[in-house]
Amino acid sequence: MVHSARQQQPFAGATIQRWPWSIERDHDLENPFVTAGNRVYSVATQHGEFPEIGWRQPNEMSGVWDHPIKLLDGFWFGVSYGPTPLIGPARKIHWLTKASRWCMTPGEVEITYQLPGLHVVRQEYGVDDHEGILVRLHLVNNGQKALDLRLHFLAHTDLRAAWLGENRLIWRDGQDEAIYLDEQACIAAYNTVNPAYVLFGASTRPAAIAIGPDLSITKQTPGQGISGHLRYTLHLPVSGSEEMRYIIAGSTHSSSAASATFDLLKHSFEELAQQQRQRYQKIIERSALYSDDELIETAFGWAKLNLQMLERVVPTIGQGISAGLPDFPWWFGKDTTFTALALVASGQFELALTSLRNLAHHSQLVNNNGSMVHEILTLGRIHDGGHLVEVPLFVRACYHVFLWTGDQQFLRDIYDFCVRGLMEYVLGSTGSEDELCATGKGMVESRELQSGKGFKTLDIAAYTYQALLCLAELASAIGDDQRVPDLRDKARRIREFVNTTWWLADENLFGDIYACAQDIQDAHQSLRADGPLWPGDLKEVDHTAAALASFMEQHGHDASIVRQERPWLLKHMIAAIPMETGLATPEHATRAFTRLESEEFNGPWGLYLNPERQPVTMTLPNGIMAAAEAEYQRMDQALVYSQHIARTMDQRMPGAFSEISPDGGCFIQGWSGYGIIWPVVHSFFGFQPDVARKHVRFIPHFPASWHTAQLHSVRVGATSMDLEVTKSSHDARIVLETHDLSYEITLGYTWIGMTMPNRITLNGEEISFQTEVFYQGREDDQTTRGYTLQIPTMRGLQRYELHLIW
């Protein structure tokens, strides 16, 4: 299908075009962006400056990184007019640090500058699978006279280790030194203590060079780096144009490797730039969404690209999707388990598989007890040995990745690890056999809830329930059939226990934790004894302590009651997770949603982390709410939370979604894609493949505001499929096209409020069907009644067109 270019401006902060894709901004250019390669990336402002930003390594997280080391604090381009010495007051250098426009297209970033009589466009490319980046300057004389120009390329090295390198490893930062390599016409810098190297230069020879500790860079930077300044001469006639190509290459182990990379990038500049554009264009074209919801269509496309921008490859250490930039450019257990679902639903199978393998490898290497590590640094060290909740999340992620890919080797590789983690590590930490609810560290990373061994938290219970069902399916797929009944029975028991015991009827919510008052008191006493609490921690502890005091007063300090486990409502965002996982009964879900959707729990950007103690919004809780609403067929409400995420797309880096909504934390965050891609594919389109069994289920349920949408080139195992849904007040049309005729196809449709259709056809012929009735609210409220219609499963056709007519 051919789609013409469509221009839209749904935001105040950016201009957006699709087919061909671009996003641009001409103001607020002090915000950051990334030029992304999976080996080397650069973080700068949209002006082309390198600010002192960062939390993990304060003021050091911008610049050029080749993990596990940093290469450059920054690099700058400048222009001076007429003959002039390299450095000196005779002619002013116009540094390109004040842009008029910033634009990103798939695989390319473009920054525009206006100088006297001169138009300059800077294009940057990450280079996947190579340790370098490429920069092109295109200069056009738009004045009335010829121009003699001096082009300046200035870079300042900072060959240091990534976070904790100097604290935990033998790395000790040494002074950087540099030399000019005449044969390659570039400057080569190296760390005098450690194996760290960077080369930078252009495709042409410089007229002059200078090397020194400080060559009047745009601002002083700390550290033991060194500056290199290369000057090039250029003559531009009236209306003339010229192009300059610049290369930055590095190595984490040898000067010869850095030199070889520089030569490769220099001599294959155009080819590599084109490969990068094509790689990102392929991501845009695969699982391509076309919809009458322009906001979600646009966010869906850029969310797919965001995932690739965050791939991090460090040979001998690891490979997979990192969490976010600038502060989390390495691998996390929790983050990966959510992004893996977005990756497979958008066709990025390889990155999903390598990311999960990376987690399993490091977890087995370091923990070797079935637990999942939480934070893997690119230096090869584990910063955090793991949170218990990450084990069931990992099992869920493996299940969905296997469904989409059908990768039998992946299943064989991870199955035993999943069994050990869930059955021994998670369920092995439970209390009584009747409960099956584990004690440990959950989603909420507060000192209160993660003190000691943690508590029985709602998220751990719900994700364990879901993981047991997922593991049962994996067991069946691998032939471990004798395990299946026990797994499903344990899931049933958890669901019954949580719905019966954790539900607070007077609050219409589940308790965040299940504990006795004495355990909470003991945890608070230990926290206070450990030392001073941060203001946020103190606020949390004091709030719970007040609830405890009220409870004690109510029950007269009865020892038996004090030591009796019960649910406690703390109002964390994990209140949504029983619905995300399908654990909550429909009645409990309806009541919980009523409260969670209220202004008590929501601000202008969506769900609060905690309305009383941490009233800020992050994209992951919004994604969890979107998935939760969709799990109970509440598609209109699910769309609202996806739109909350989508509306942050122009806040900092156009086309990216900040960790904290609308513009806080990391400016690009991987898990944001879960709240956009997963609801669209898995829920709105109702597309659920099982590649190993050669079966696809396609039963869409669109939000009321959606009338037509298509997903083209949806990757399903080794094939692809095209999906289309159109609906009106009198009919609905569901179309699936495939070139692999061996798949069994289950088609259907879900809707709210209308009666049964008068006529149902498949490819023009009437066909039998079955229906299920459900309610979004109370069963006595007919306005919330819905239907799911399904026709018999079949195979052997290239096109399946289901038509419902009312």
C-alpha cells in the first residue's frame, strides 16, 4: 500500500511528518538528543552543544560514549571568514552552537545554522556495529559575494570509565595525550594509564592543527582530557556549496582497532550512513501503523525507533536494550522485561532475544540461584543483584517472545532458568503453602518497601500469578506436560487468595502489601536506626507510621491482631497491576478502575506514582494502566493512558518519551514503548500469534474514536501479515492477509453496546460463529455490555475478510 506524505502539528513543540517520517523543532533547542549507534552514541543539545548533565556521573553523561568508556566531552564546529591564524583574535570563530532548526528522520539527525552569508546543515549518523559516529557539514553561500572560509573542528577528549569504573575496578583515570597522524590526517588521543583511544578528523587534510589541554573550547570541562583543533580552508563562490565529512572513532582495547575503525568509516562514509538510514527505515516500515488517530500513529512509529536507539552492544560484556539516556545506558532486569513485549510486537525480534539472553547469562553467572539481576553495568559488574519481582516479569517476557518468534532454541536455553527462578527462588520464599505469595523486593523502589527482605507486595503476587500461567504454556511447548496442572493450580490459588484476602472492600482497592503490623514497625525501626532518611523516604515512613498508629489505637494494641497479616493500602501505582495481569475479578476490577481513574490518582499526565507521597507521573505506570484497562476490554480508557505517554513526545527530544512525564528523568526511556506499542497490537488489534503452533488469533476491539486502522508487515515468526480494521455504525470489516498459508487463523470482533449483527460473512460467504457476552461495569448496566464474536478457525487462504453487518 502506498501512502502519501501527511503533515500534522498535534503539538505546540514540534512539526511532524509521516511517510516520509520526520520530526523537527525551531525553538527550545537547549534540550538534549542522541545520535544513536549500538556501539557509540553522542548526547548533545539540539543546538549542538554538550551540557554538563547527568546524575549517575554528575555533569558527565553528555558527550560521546563507547561503553564502557567515554571518548569525548564534546566536539564543536566553527567558521571564520577570510585568512586568519588557527587561533587568535584576528578573526572571530563563529562556533555552531546556536541552531535555527533541529530535525530527525529515521537514522539521521540534522541541525541547521544561519551565519552571515552562509547556510550550514550538520548531519549526524550513529553507525551500528562500529565504534564511531559520522558527521557531515553541508555549506551553502547564500550571500552576494564569494567566501573564503576557515572551518574549525574542535574536540575535547575525556577517556574515562563509565559509572563505578574507578570505584569497583582497577581503572584509575590517567592523563589523556594526543598526537597528529599525518598519514590518516587526524588527531589520535589515548589515555596514558588505560587502554582507551579516540581518533577524530575529516575526509580531507587540514590546513593546520593544534593540540593542547585547553584550546579555547566553548567552555571549560573538568577531567584529564586534551583538546585537538583541526582547521580546513574552503572557498565558496556565490551560490556555491561544499560538503565536509568528519569521523570520530574509538576503541576500548587497542590503538590499532581505533585506527582501523577510523579508516573504515572514512572510506565507507556514504555507504555506512545509508545503511543506518535503511536500518531505521526498515523499523518504521515493519509493523507500520496507519490510523485515523494521528497522535498514536505518530507515537507508535517513533516508539519503535526509540527501542533501536537504546540498543547497547559491548563485546565480551553484553548486548541488549538499555534502559534510557543519559543516565541508564546499560541493562536492567525490570526495564528489559517490559520493553521485550514492545520489541516483539513491533517486529524487533533479534533485540528482544539478545536482551533476554543477556539478562539470563549475567543472572546465572552472578546469582546462580534462579534470581534475576537488576542492573548490569557495561563494565561487566552487577550493581544490584536483583528484585524478586523481576523473576516473574522475566518469565512473562520469555513467554511472549517465544509466542511471536517460535524460537525453539531460545525456549530450550531459558526454560530451566525460568522454572528454577519461579518455582524455587520466588515460590521458595513464600510463607504458608496456602498463600504462595512471595516476600521480596517489588516494583516500588522505596526504602520502606525494599528494606530488609522486603514485603509481600501486590505486584509480586500478581506477576507471580501471571508468570505461572505463562510457564505452564512454555512447559507444554517444550513437552514438560506433567508440570502443567500444578502450575495452573498454583496460579488459581494465588488468584483466589489475593481476591479474597487482599481486597479492601471499604477502599475499593487491593492492599499494596500484606503484612502484620509488627513487621512494618520492625522495618521502620531498622530504617531509622540505619541512619538519616531522605525527605521522600521520611515522608513515606511517617505516612505509614500514622496508619499503623491509627490501627493500633483502633485495636487496643491486641498482640494477636498486631501479629496477624492483613492488607495495607499505601496507594502506590502497583494498585493497577492485578488488572494488568488479569488477576482481579471483573467486579473488583470495575471498582478499582473507578477509583484509579479519578483525580485522586491522576494528574494532567496520567497516573501518579503515589498521589499522597510522590505525585509525579512516569511512562511505565501509564503503560501498566493502559494494559490493565485493555485486559478488561476498556479500550477507551486504555487509549487515554497511551495518549498521556504520546503527548510527551515533543517535550525534550522530539520523537522520544521522557522517563518522568512530561520532561523529567531520562529524555529517552525504553519502557515507554510498552504503553504505546503493546496496547495497540495486543489489545486494540487483538493480534496474538503462537508461531510454534502455527496459529494466529486476530480479534480486534477498537476504542470508540477509532474507525479505521491498519498494521502492515507485522512480523510473525519467519513470515509477515497485513491487518486492517474498519468500522462504522452499521458494519465492521476485519481483514488479514498472509503469504504463509500454513497458519491457522482465528478471526473475530469485539464491540460494546450494539446488538448482534444481522449478517456475518467470510470472503463474501455467510459463516457460523459463536459469541461471548461481557460487561465493562455492572451486569445490570446494559450500556457496558459487550460481545466477542469468533468464527471457526481455518487455514489455507491468503486473504481472510470478515464482514459484520448490523
